Amino acid sequence: MQRLKEVLVEKHIGAILIALLLSQTFSNLVYTLSVPIRNVLTNATGSPLMQQPLLAPDQITAGLVNIVLYGAAAGVLLKWLYFAPQPKMIDGTEDGDGQEADAQ
């Protein structure tokens, strides 16, 4: 698992994957926000065959689920690849490299 992490970070594959996930998140956000606007414009044409409900719950729900899933996947991958776990503190005397600091 450590080797996979090293390859993803060193070859910038992880950064590209995070960027793709974030672009999907924002794309779905824009689409979800545009559904009601599109429906208002469609209903304004006056054709009864083209009438749609103002809020399409199935489209909005699917869009919100996609936003959450893509955003969560990007966040988990970002945390795993680029944010190292914090060192454990033992009696408040441990420094960042895992060695106990000299008390003076």
C-alpha cells in the first residue's frame, strides 16, 4: 500500500485523479443547480407538451448524491496521499519526527 501511495504522489497521478474528481463534483453541482432554471425556461415556452415540474426531485437527488460521492472520494484521496498522520503525543514531550524531545 505504501508503494502505491509513493507512485501516486511521485508521478502526480494522484493529483490528476483528485483534479478529475473535483471537476466532476463542480460539473454535477452546476448541472444540479441548472435543473430548476432549465425547467422554468422550458415551461415559459407555453407548449403543454413541454411542461415539466419546476423541481425535478429525481434529477436533483441524483445530482446531490453524485456531488457528495465525488467530493468524498476526492477528500479521502487527498487526505491519504498528501496529509501525513499526526505523530502521537506521549506526555506532551514528543516532537514531529517521533523522537522524544530533550526536556530542559
